[in-house]
Amino acid sequence: MWGADAGLLESTEFAQPALFVVQVALAALLQDWGVLPDLVMGHSVGEIAAAYVAGALSLVDAARVVAARGRLMQALPAGGVMVAVAASEDEVAPLLTEGVCIAAVNAPESVVISGEQAAVGVVVDRLVGLGRRVRRLAVSHAFHSVLMDPMVEEFSKVLADVCVRAPRIGLVSNVTGQLAGAGYGSPAYWVEHVRKPVRFFDGVGLAESLGARVFVEVGPGAGLEASVALLARDRPEVESVLAGVGRLFAEGVAVDWSSVFAGLGGRRVELPTYGFARQRFWLGDNGELSVDQTGKDAGAIARLQSLAPPELQRQLVELVCFHAAIVLGRKSSHDIDPECAFQDLGFDSMSGVELRNRLQMAIGLPGLSLPRTLIFDYPTASALAECLGQLLGGQHESSDDESIWQLLKNIPIHQLRRTGLLDKLLLLAGQPEESLAGRTVSDEVIDSLSPEALIGLALDEDENDIR
């Protein structure tokens, strides 16, 4: 593929069939090695390969579809652009203008817009003005936009003779983000597939809801930051594929090793019983270990909850960085910058879910249920660690609140005003809940008041004293 004519791959006419060939070949290799998928999905043109692997299309029909798709798209006029935006679909959609479409929804805060260059530029300027990060994609055409319309009629003619069968395994549609159903694979479907957004995030969520826990990217590169990528960039292909299969095995996926090493003269060798992580955990002042990194038992949770906030934050940051490094395939947690955004580190929705699952198991707090959007809600390791610390300390919140309110009630209002704290308290509390002017209030009533009503009462009594 990377011969003297590799430059042809810059043309979508050849790039799309090339992607299809690599994806189908890798899927066949995995199946030959005993790695069989329970569910398949693609991203844009990748869905054609997924449809073949699922049995919905024959190899001949799938090849016809992808070849015609690439050829007809290449024949379209150039001039369109695609831009990745770090924002939600709900935020981007109202900003769209004529000629600009949402091309893909890849994550809660990751969408791609596509369309005419000038029109897209206007939308991008608005997004930048709102503080959103944008990145122009290196593409030949504005895929999944109105600029694809001129190819639709001819594409429908090619699709007329394509035979579609019921999938043998679960097949997720990019158009709906749901399992392939009635009408899947019809000419009308593949036309919609060209024009409508890629509902990738919805598809990942569906796969997870159906029990998928290990995701494999079957294709060149690691563009989707899947749980396991078979062809990583800047790494020899054989080494990369074998490393990927090894990781699948480590994740609990069955592998037929006799097929993997057939004809290679492989032999069994003894390995060390345990690979020690060269990270030190010093004893605390009391002679006890300062951290139990697994945190899976009640004693470990109690030890974490007993730590002072700064030490708890430090150890939780280490925990998050440790698991983030594993998910991203980094050599050490020291490779993870706690203040760097997860998306900048290379996380996406799927790898974010894997990190969520690892942290949930590592902490082991009863009843703990972290959201799938964890890395988007708390975009850095430090922010995520702070969130985990709040969850671990949640059982102390009510008692702390009661102590604070009791202290406030014992401070005379004129002292709050003299020290300048009254204005700050009012700003935090908002308007008083009710007017208490002229009322004689007992201690029992005071104890029952909310902080807002308490401050309102104090202000009213103070004004009466002045008058």
C-alpha cells in the first residue's frame, strides 16, 4: 500500500477502498486467530466494512458500494471543509447557517461540522468567540454535508442491485446510533449514510448498554483512541498487531495462540510471576502505608476517607494518572500531566468509559456509580481527583454544614458587618427566603431557619437596633 504510488491515497477515490481493504483483512485475521466480535460498528465509510463483517453485505457488494462511494465523491467539486469542535451538539446546532451541517457527533463535547468554506468559517468564528477549541481536518471534501447532494442520484443507481441480508451479529448504524433494523442497507439507507451525521457517540453508548466492555479499532492508525488499536502509528505493523492481540488476551478475550504462532516455531517460555511497578510508596509518620492504591475493601476506603484533604487529593491524582496511563498505553503515570485536559492527552468517549470503569473498580465505594461522561464533566486528572475526593467525603458533608450554620448563628450581626463578611455571606446566600420583620423569634425558630432566612432575620434585627 505504501509503495511508489502512495500519494494516490490522498484521493478519496482510492483512500476509501484502501480503508475498506485494511479493515476487512484485519477482521479476517482476528477471526482466524479465534477473536470473534459480538458487535460491530464503523465510523462513516468504516460502516461498510462492518456491514460485511456482520454478514449484511457480501464481499462483492460491499466492495462495489465503497468503490462507487469513493469515485463519486472524488468527482465532486473541491472547496468544502470540515472542522472538529470541542462543544456539544446542542450548543453547535443553533449556530449553524445555510450550507453548514453537523457531520459527526463523536463524544458529548466533540462534534464535527462540514460544508462550504465561507459558511463554515462564519460558524467557526462564533464558536471561537465563545471560547471553544476548533481544529480544521485534513480532508479533500466536506463529507456528510449538502455538498454531497450532487452524487446521490448516481450513487442510488449503483446501489439498486445490492443484496442485503440480516446481520449474523449485532450491527450498529451510524445513521441512527441503534442496531440495524428494518430497511438497513437499502439504497435509501446508504444515501442517508452519505448525508446525515455519524452518530458515533450514540453507537458507543448502545454498545456499552448491550454489555460491550472491550473495543477494538480494526483499521489503520488509532484515530478513535479505542480500547485496543491494532495498527498504531509509528510502530511496525507486525509488532503492533501482536501487541494488540496480547492486550485483548489480557482483557480476557479468548485467543487461539496456536493459530497466531502457526509456522513461526513459537515455544512456551517461563515468565516472571509478577512484574513489579518501580513506583515507591513511603511509610507515613505513623508507620502505616500512606495509600492503598486498589481501595477495594472497606478498610482501604476508610483509610482514604481519613486522610486530610491535601493528602487525599494527592493520592487520588496518583490513582487517576495511574489508570489513565494504562488506558492510553503509556509507560508510567508520570507521563500523565494532572493539569492537561483528557482530550489533549488522547482520550475520547470510549477510552473515557474505560477509565471510568477502572476507577469505579479501583475505589470500590459501595453504591458508587460514575457517569460515562466523567472525563468531559471533569476534564483533567486534578479535577477528576477532586470530584472523587468529594464523593469519598460525602458522608461528612451534612455534619460539616450543621457546624458551619451553628457558628454563624453565634456571631453578632454587627461583627459580620464590621469585618466586611456580611456582604460576602449575602452574595453567597442570595435574597432572604422570607420577611421576618417585627417578629419575636425564639431559639427553637432560629434553629429551624435556613441560612438565607437566618441572615435575613439578623439584618432585620440589626436595622431595628439602628432605628
